[in-house]
Amino acid sequence: MEELIEILEDIQPGVDYKTHEKLIDDHVLDSFGILSLVSEIEDAFDIEVSPAELVPDNFNSAERLWKMIQRLKGEE
């Protein structure tokens, strides 16, 4: 999870990713940020994020992102 937080902070610094639960709804992450994030997490966690995964529910918080990563890695 710490690696995910670091990736998020590199893309959009100054956000408390451990508690923020509306990253998409509050426009913390825009479309460019999401594309950058997907690229970074695919590389960092050796997964493929399909277009079907690109829904706000998967990206609204670091916790939801982490759950998606774990699911895609087959560790959930």
C-alpha cells in the first residue's frame, strides 16, 4: 500500500491519500492523472488494468485502488 501512496503523491502531491475517499468525485484525479496512475501501477505491480476496471468506484480512494490491485494480482 505504501508504494501505491508514493505513486499517488508523485502524480498529485499534497493530498492525504490515506483518508481521502472521493479522489474522482472531488476532482483530485483528472483523466490525465488516472492514465498516469494506471501506467504506474501496471509497471509497479506487474498487472494489467483493463478498460472495464476504469470506473470511478475503483479510483475514488487509495483503499479502493489497493483492493483492485490485489484482485488483479489474484491476492484477494
